[in-house]
Amino acid sequence: MARNALTFDVEDWYHGFDLRPFGAPAFEPRLSVGLHRVLDILDRRHVRATFFILGVLVETWRPLLRLVADAGHEIASHGFQHTPIYRLTPDGFTRDLRQALAALRAVTSRPVTGYRAPFFSITAESLWALPILAEAGIAHDSSIVPAHNPRYGIPRADRFPHRISMTRDGKSADVAGATTGLVEYPISTLSVGGAALPFSGGFYARLLPYHLIRRSVRRINALGQPVIFYFHPWEFDIDQPRIDHSVPWLYRFTHYYRLASTQCKLEALLKEFRFCPLSDLNNQGDSSCF
């Protein structure tokens, strides 16, 4: 049976609204509610996953985040502040990445080799971030959505895992100074009428009926490819606060829509398919993974 990757973007409920200032001190911190539920589910099913942790959370939630590492899950970076990369300069992104990796040293003693950008914000305008990740020791990235979204996406990007060779200016690796070796794990999409439709996490997984998600997983696995699933701990916290009209309607809708469906869909997936952390896919080698 094919193996798929299970990943979680560890951020608190308010981070998904792109609020500023980033500390959001006025909002109730609730990370522990959803994260404990996620860990319990994975423990019952004996499944390990990749947790992309937001660095700014480490100081407040260090004991809780250590539980993730102690359970054998892969610790990876979600940046330090929840800032879209396309709003940063290369120097600003480098500082944010270094700060995030330093914070994660308080959570795990293992090297952190995985990264996912806040809001999947490696877009056509921010591809310059990929060589910076490789220079920092990141071996696998999962920041690109090969579909259109109001916040992110590269519709013509490769839909399946692949190696990247780029320079800081976004040019191909056939020039001097190229950085190579980074593996990109795009969020999984299904090709429908020539367009790529995301289905494997977040709002998309809550929107679609389970039988379509199941069919999509089987279709991609039949091609010899893994499906990259992603969830957030706040999607397992149905009692989280409801934010007011200061946030655009679309973002409130996609954030809160059918939160109660998340847990049952994840548990159904864990019963039916095999899952592992992204690093395990990465370590299978090209013949098994690509």
C-alpha cells in the first residue's frame, strides 16, 4: 500500500486571519485544545506525522510542543512570525528563518530539515526563498500549492514531489553559484478539466465530501505518488472564538466552515490509508518517492 504524508501547521486559531500586530495579545490562546486532540488521535492509530511549528509559539507553549517531539513526530519550521514570504525581503526572510530554527532547538535536539511557509506563500513572486531555505539546511519544503488561491498558489507548478535547483534570483541551476538538492512536496491536487483542485487539507478537506477525498487519494496513489495532507490544530477546536467583521467575509468563511467535520475525516483517512512524516518520504529515495 502506498504511503502518504500527514502534516500539521502548528499555529494558534487567530494566525490564520493574517492579523497585525502579529503577537495578537488580545486573542485567547487555545493551541493546547486542538493540539492535544491531534496527538491523542495519532497515538491511538500509531501514526507519526510532520508538525510545522510557528517559532513565536515556542516560548509560551514549550512543554506542549516538546510532547510532539517526545511522541516521535517530525519537528519542522513554519517560520517565526506568521508573515507571508512575499511581504518580506530576502534579508527579512533570512532573519525570520534563522529565528524560527533557533526557537525550535528548545523543542527538539534533532536537526530541523523541513519547512512550510505561512499561508503557503512561496509564489511566483517569492521563489527566491527556496535557495535561502537550502542554504539554511532545509532538505524538504512544502510551501507551494499548484493551484490558484486568492492568497497563494502557482497554478503551473509541478503537482508532484520534485527536486529544485535554483539560484537566489530564481534562475535555473546551470549558472555558477546554484543551490541544489531541495525537495519540494507540493500540496496535493487533482486534475479536473485541465485545472488543479486542492483536496488534501484545510478548507478544501472540510468542503469536500469524504468519498471524493478517498477517490482522489486512490487516484494519485495509483500513479505511484504520495498525497500530502495538511491540517491545523485549530481545526480540531470547534469552540474557538468567532472573530468579528474586521476580517473579510471570505477568510472568516473558509476558517470556520464545517470545523466539526475535521476530526471524523482525519480518523477515516487514518483507518483507510498509510501515513508517515514528510521526512520518511524524503528518505525513501527517488525511486520510491517521485
